[in-house]
Amino acid sequence: MLIFGLSPDEGAVHTYKRNNVHKFYLMTNDIEKFIHEMERHGVVFDSAVEAEGGLLTNIFLPGAGRLGVYQPRRARPRELTVR
């Protein structure tokens, strides 16, 4: 797995045995707080579950499936500065 710090975001590349398998996740530092705030706006979620290296839930998108929201349990990459 490759993880890239993209100030203030983060991107990761995971290996997979098949081509054309893509997953996109939003990240948060506090998944329970995120779920609570989004539920106040009527957003529907799966329950948060333990996943590889963190917690994972899914937002149900009308007509578009699900969007993952992930809270990592590891330290984030340090921010890179350009000189």
C-alpha cells in the first residue's frame, strides 16, 4: 500500500488482484462525530465497523450506491512543504 500526504488531504494506492477495481473513501478523525453530524442532515449510514487499520462506514447515495467514510488508526503522513 502506498500513502501520499496531499496537504491537507491524503491519497493511498492499494494493490489488487484484478484491474478496474476502484474504491474512493472520505477520511475523518472522528467517525462517530461525523456520523452524528451527517444524520442531523438526513444522511443515511451503515453502522461503523472495524476495518483494516481503522473504522469504516458507508454513506448511502441516492441512485449512486455507497461512499465509504474511513477513520484511520495510524498516524497521518507528515505534511510536505515546498521550498
